[in-house]
Amino acid sequence: MLTLKQVWDEEAIQQLNDKRKKDFSEIVSQIRSNDESRKKTQQELDNCLQQANIISKQVGELFKKKEIEAANELKAKSSELKEQSKGLQEQLRAIEDSMQQLLYKIPNVPHTSVAAGVDESDNEVVFESGDTPAKEEGLLPHWELAKKHNLIDFELGVKIAGAGFPLYIDKGARLQRGLINFFLDYNTEAGYKEYLPPFFVNEASGIGTGNLPDKEGQMYHMQLDDLYAIPTAEVPVTNIFRDDIVDAATFPIKCTAYTPCFRREAGSYGAHVRGLNRLHQFEKVEIVQITHPDASYDTHGEMVEHVKGLMEKLELPYRILRLCGGDTTFASALTYDFEVWSRAQQRWLEVSSVSNFETFQANRLKLRYKDENGKTQLCHTLNGSALALPRIVAALLENHQNPDGSIDIPKAIVPHVGFDKIS
């Protein structure tokens, strides 16, 4: 959620409109109008309360002087002011609630380095590693390799739950578990504290990270209990610090967590979602950092390098894109996406997003610290996937397959999975 200071910043709003290629002027105008009404109503309320306080003291003095009639007249006026104050308080709450709901509809202002753009076609490739050769004869896509080696049963997943819920079997399940442990160990060795958070969150947690209100209809909602299945570990982990004033001496606060992730993926159809390309349930390891505003972009760069290190160990061709304004997520100011090359599908698959949210989430979360002058300030929050498993597994199977159909396991993860080849 933008701060009111940002809403009144003409330059910031122009940057928001230009970078995201969308005009938010009308909603900004509504928020500003509400803010003016809020200030006016607050002033009226303050004046009313002040008058009531003065009269209350006068009533006391009059009763002491035995001037009962005058005291009762002022007492009646005091009662009127109290009723007026009550009405103004209700009016103020309604204005603030309306303004809050409007603020929820405005995305974060993209960083100055973000290119203006509408969608993924306007994203910028900023780094590329490894070869992406043309498709070779006899290469199998990951869903056929998974069937050949009995690693994943998509049909049984449909029987048990539905499309988008694969069943991992034997070495397929061990590969998943091994990768999760490998990613977590890599993160904790870099100073990230490991958490195992709840896989369901309440509404306040979803609002805190900008996932609610759910603009895309992607979150699974358990209406009876009013709980939401998490779309990523970022949501519960970042909410550990909701309503906190953290000690600035503890910056950067580094967290990592493994969780399953749940997304409805409404409207996703076609060949591009086949196999592990797009799922309703998948596993992911996340990294989250909370830091001082002055350090957040250095931190962001360090997180990108951290994920690069993971990609190198997996021996996969990959690239990094800086997302344009129109493709940058709702809460993010700057996002770098990591994509791996799918050797059999001949396409890039996204496996990680590393984002800086600046104060956007912290403002919703009321996540603050005290500066050197003792003044309360908003923290900056960041997160990244390190890594999402489905497309990593797809790329591992496809890129490390041999002519005989066997699959080599990258050396770095062999100790975690317990085998060096699938045959």
C-alpha cells in the first residue's frame, strides 16, 4: 500500500502511470479528496472535543459556586457536543475505511531503473549463462521422461485431486525432497534463519503482503474458517514481523522457509501448461529479508547473486530479466526474474522472482524501526524464490538427459538425493 505522502507526490504518481502504462489518476484523485475530507473532519472533531473539555471544566466550577441553573445549561451543551463528537468519529472511520480500500487498489511505484512496458514482451534480459542449442532429435520432454522412469504420475494426481496436482513417486519424490534440503542448506549457510511457517494464513496476513484483496482470483479461500492457502512462503514469513518495531541493529533480518504453494491459476490452458509447467500445488523454498531503506538495493543485488549461485550449481542454462512496469508484480518496486532453458520444449521457464518492495508491504504490515533520532520509520522488505521446484525439476530432467534416456544428476545435489543417475 502506498503511503499518503506518496499519493500526494505528483512525481511518484506520474512515474507509476508511466512505468506501468496505466492511468491511476482517477483513483488517486478520489484518495486525495478523501484525505482532504479526513483532515477537515479530524479538525472538526478536535475542535468539538476541545470545546467539550473546556465546558466540562466550567460546569465543575459552576457547581462549586452553587450556580446550578447555569451549570445545567452548560451540561446540556456538553451533551450535545458529545453526540456531535460521536457522529464525527463515525464519519471519520467511514472516510478512513473508504480511503484504505482505495489505497489497496494502487500498486507500488516502480523503481526508476524499471522500463516502461505493458507485459513480458517489454522485459529486459540483463544476464544470460549457458548454451541454448536448437532441439535435438530424440529429446524427450520432462512429462515423457517422468513417465518413462516412473518419477511422476500426472494421471493419478488427477484421480486423487485434479489437474495440476502431480503425484511424485520413488526417485521423483526423493529428487523433490533432496532439492528442498539442498536449497535450504544453501540458504542457511548464507546466514538465512530457517522457518517452517503455517501453510494457511488469515486475511490480515494476506493484506499485509499485498496478496489481498485478491485481484487475480488466484488464492484458495476456505470460507468456513476464513483462511487462505498460501501462494508462497513469503506471506507467512513476512507476517512474522507484522505490527513490530524491529531493532535496527538486527538488520538485515534474513529468513528462509520451505512450503508447498497453492495457486488457482485460473484461465491457464494449453500446451504451455503441460506437465510441471504450471501447477495448482507445488513446492518452493523462499528467502525473505527485512532491512534499512538505505541498504535495500544493495541487499537486492546480493539476493540476485545468491540465486545465481544456486543456478550455477544446478548446471542449467539460465537468464535474468528485469521486469518492465506492466509485468512487475502489484507489490514490487523492482523485480528480477530467473528463467531456465527447457531443452526439449525449446522455451524459457520462470523459476524465481527476486523483488524489492521498498516500504509497500511494511506500510500495510506496520513493520517499523527507530532511526538514530528515535523516530519511527518504515522498513524495506524483499523476497526471492530460492528456488521453485516444478520447472527446476522439468529443466533438470530435460537438460541432463542422455541419448539412452538416462538422466544425470548434478554433482552438487547428489549427496542430498542419494543417487547420481536416473535410468
